[in-house]
Amino acid sequence: MAFRGSRLPGTPREPGILRIGKVPICECGEPLVDLRQACPEVVLTCRLPFLRKTVADMLNKAQSLLPNGWRLKVHTALRTLEEQSQGYWNYYKSLQEKHPNWPRHILRREANKFWHPPDMKAPPGHCTGGAVDLRIVDAEGNDIDLTSTVREGANSQPTYSRYLTPAARANRQVLIDVMTEAGFSNCADEWWHWSYGDSAWASRTGAPCAIYDRIRVLPPEVQAELTKQQEKGSDAG
């Protein structure tokens, strides 16, 4: 069951993809770093554990601001454009199957709400090394409740969802506080998605330009990790 008006009144809304695409990009050339070495206190379950150096430093700052025993858990960091494209179009096709009467522009609009399109001017944040998807876990690795709702089936995905339980809202506010203080901006439609330096960050914050463009040539260490993951997936199949 879906509920309308799932955001609290007066809370941030996400800029549209066309607005994000108008932001100039001034690539600064900052390298990617391996989060396994750069962020030893952060729990990593991401396929490609690499981010821009400044973003990794910001993750460490956010981690240091958490209550004792709590840790950030990153489940998505860098993505290749191919991975982003596969995720986007798979989601698009699932919407198409679920809503066969929707025209293409409606399907695109709805898909864009949860996947940054890979074929637009602004590169997807994960493809720049500036975006991260995460949550919080306790000292035993258990997920801290950030999503429980007071009504079954209510939408908890918007960062300021009006349907969160008091406990989930308080825990989510901890995440908002530490990530914001560390310098990240949040995708208002996805409480777990935070970024710095990409086009969405620039659009949200009013920065004159994005400082991270898409990573077009993967460094050798990233390519090696990608190859290892692809071989692992092939073995599992």
C-alpha cells in the first residue's frame, strides 16, 4: 500500500536531473583511494571499495562523530558506468513490466527517482567516486534501526519520511548529523545516499561547479579489483 505526502513538510527536495545536468564540471584530478586502507574503522560490503581521497577523509570524520560502538557500513561506493547502466535499465524494465500502460517519459521519470540515468549529461555520482550508500551498525555488526514506520507499507525511503517511528527517526537524525557535519550532501529521496564533489552535490549546495567528473579510465588497482569480482561472479555461476 502506498501513501501520499511521504515527506515531512518543509524538508529538502531533490533537484531534477535536468537541473543537475546544467552544473558545469571542473574535474580536479583527485585520485581514488582504497577504503580498506583509508577507512579502517568503516565496515565495507561494497563491490568496489574505492572513493576519491577527500570523500574517504570525510567518511573518517563522520565515523569519528558517531556514538561509541556505532560504525558506518558502506554497501556501495564506486560504480563503473556499465554497472550503473545495467542497474538503471533493469529497474526501468521492471517498471515497464509492472506498468505496461505507462508511456516512456513516465517510465523514465520514475526510474530517475531511484537510479541516476547513465545517458544524461551529468555523470552518476557513484561513477565519479564522490557518492556513497551507507547505513549504521552497532558494535556487533547489527543494523541500527533507520527505517521502521508507524504504518505498515509506508514509505521510509525519503530522508525525512513522515512515517518513521520515533526511534528510527532519532537514529536517522544521527546519520544526518554526522554526514552533514563531515561535509556530505544527501539525496532527499534516498536516506542512504550521500555525496560530495559530484554534480548533484553542486546543485544541492549551490557550488559553482562539480569538481568530480566520471572516472573514465580505471586505475590499475581498481581494474584488478573489478576483474577479481567478475571472476568471483563467474565462479559462483
